[in-house]
Amino acid sequence: QVQLVESGGGLVQAGGSLRLSCTASGRTFTFYALAWFRQVPGKEREFVATINWWSDAAYKSDSVKGRFTISRDNTKNTVYLQMTNLEPEDTAVYYCGAGRGPYSTVFSSESVGLWGQGTQVTVSS
């Protein structure tokens, strides 16, 4: 069974840091893009960052530039989201998503073919 499993969420004070992990199982994603999205109740799922597994090219939304870093570990089939200087506005459920096919980039929810179950991040002021 192919699946993505997120971990690393939790409660942190403003200005703190967290590292989210997304581990893929059931197959490798060597030629896929993986991305992080976040969602708060009543709002659409928002793109946060993406990394192309085949080229290591990474992109982030303007709201997290300078604070979040996306990276991957091929040996562990895992993508990470290092979050620093967290703000209360970063509070959301964070989801990992994989592209619909090889070499398919991910910049929107519509381009995701497989989702993880999500992990809650709460930033207190």
C-alpha cells in the first residue's frame, strides 16, 4: 500500500521551531515532486513548499520564505519541513502531498495525487 505519513507536529510558542517529516512507503518517489500544504478550518488548503525529487529544486510560498526550509533524504524516502521563527498564523494542519506522476510539479492541491493524513501544528502567542 502506497502511503505518506507525516510526523513532528505539536504545540510550540511563537518564535520557536519544529521539524515535520513525511515518509513515503510502498514505493519510491525518485522522479516525483513532494510538497507541504497547510489548512485551517474554513479555508482552502494552502501551498507551503515543494521539492522536486529528481532535481532537488525547491520552492516556497512568500509567507514562509526565510523561515521554512524543505529538504529530502533519499535514503529514508523522507521529505522534511524545517520551520523556524514560528508565528501564531502558522497554526494549521500540515499535509504532505506527492505529485500525480513522474516529473509532475506540485504547486497546488489539484496537482497532488496522494495525500498524507496530516499533522497538527499549533503556535501559541
